[in-house]
Amino acid sequence: MKFEDVKTIGCLGGGVMGGGIAQVFAVAGYEVVVRDIDEAAIARTRHAIEDGKWGVKRAVERGKLAFDDALAAMARIRYTTELAPLADCDVIIEAIPENLELKQKVFAELDEVIDPDAIFASNTSGFCIQELARDVSAGRKERFLGMHFSNPVSVMRMCEVVWTPQNSPEVIETARRLAEAAGKEVSLVRDTPGTYGFILNRVFAAAAREARAIVEAGIATREDVDRAMITGRNWPSGFFGGRGGIGKEW
Ligand SMILES: NC(=O)c1ccc[n+]([C@@H]2O[C@H](COP(=O)([O-])OP(=O)(O)OC[C@H]3O[C@@H](n4cnc5c(N)ncnc54)[C@H](O)[C@@H]3O)[C@@H](O)[C@H]2O)c1
């Protein structure tokens, strides 16, 4: 699948990440199909994309998106609880919960019904891509990689494209250019069995381990560790929900 041939993106899962991914591709001019499991989930997805804090209407208010472009983007997104509307998508980006067995099962089901030429991409935070692709056909393995966006997708600029030895160069290039078309910077990452996380989460986890070790050894308090990183390194948040933090302890 060449980049130029991609017209329709399927988003599997319309939660925090799937909704954001649907939004950025719709804004970029792609037709988008979002599939979630029930009507309540679909209603939440639509609300987040249209009226949410990081949605298109707020982007218009903040001067980031023209009004007409927001309307056009909303009109490009179809919502469904069925698998069938995904069948003709050129690229499927999976953003269902971070559960290896669930993802493997769903990818195997999708492999049966989706156009054999379509690319499968997982937004997993860190599972080995080759493990996720375990039960799909050999042909699909060539077109199966990771596209790891950051939250909130409409704001954060990174997409880690995680490639496997089975991928063709064309597929890696298509994923890279797609992420760029959605306004993202791309870092390429080699899929590595036996590890969890790509660049972002591995580096962050290492720093978080060190922060906890400093606190546990009584070297500094949680507040002092957060203050040091926020004011000394300009990190937007600390590890312990400190000032400017996201209220989450790592
Ligand atoms: N939240 C983050 O900050 C973040 C950042 C990067 C990557 N990720 C990864 O993205 C993925 C999704 O995370 P999230 O935070 O969006 O989760 P979420 O819980 O907000 O959304 C998951 C959605 O998937 C739906 N779902 C479950 N089974 C499904 C199926 N079979 N078909 C279609 N939809 C299904 C759920 O109903 C839910 O709406 C995970 O792999 C996560 O590790 C999350």
C-alpha cells in the first residue's frame, strides 16, 4: 500500500487515543471510520472529537483550526459498532485496551474481513509488534507495524513508527508519511521482542525508577524531585503529580 493510495483510515477503538487518532486524520483530509463496541462508547467518541477539551470546536476557539475545516473534518468521520464498515479501509489503526491476548484475538478476527492489502498499525504503548501480529496471515505480517501516538493526539507531535523485519520498506514509508500528514514528527523504532515500550516509555520508565529510588533512599522528597525536574529541566510534569503535573503517579 503506497502512501498516495491511502484514502480511508479505520480506527479500532474510539477511546482516549482512538478518538484522537480519528480526529487528526479527519483534519488531515482522510475519510475515517471509527469502530467501538457499543453505542454509548460511540457517543463518547463523537463528543470528545466534536466538543471535548482537545476536540475540533475547541481547536477553532484556540485559533488552531479554521471553522470550515472543523466542519469538514467532522463530516469525514463515520462511527460504527460493526466490523464490516472497516473492510475497505486502507489502513487500520488499533487503539483498544492494552491487553495482549485481546489485541491478538481482535487482529486475527480483523485479518479475515479486512482488505488483504490494508496496513494494520497498533497504537500499543509497548507490546512487541511481532507478538501482536502472531495470529495474522504471512501477507499481513508484511503490512503490520506500530504507530504509537502520544496523548492528547491532537496536541502532542510525536509518533513512534515501530517496524518489524517482516515489513516491506514501502509499508514503513507509508506509515511514516501518514503520521507526517497528520502533523506528527516521526521516530523510527525497531520492534524488539522481549521488551516493553519503545523510546518514549522506556526512557520515561527509567527516569521514573530513578526518581522513586531517590525518594525511597530518603535523598529527597517527592515534591522536591518533581520541583527539580519541572523547574530545572522544564519538564511539563513530575513523576508524583507535582506542580503542573498530570495528577498521576508513575
Ligand atoms: N491513554 C494514553 O495516554 C495512551 C498513550 C499512548 C498509547 N496508548 C495505548 O492506546 C491504546 C488505547 O488506549 P486508550 O487510552 O485510548 O484506551 P481507552 O480505554 O480510552 O479506549 C479503548 C477503547 O477501545 C474500545 N474497545 C474495546 N474492545 C474493542 C474492540 N474489540 N473493538 C473496538 N473497540 C474496542 C473500548 O470500548 C474503548 O472505547 C492502548 O493500547 C494504550 O496502551 C494509550
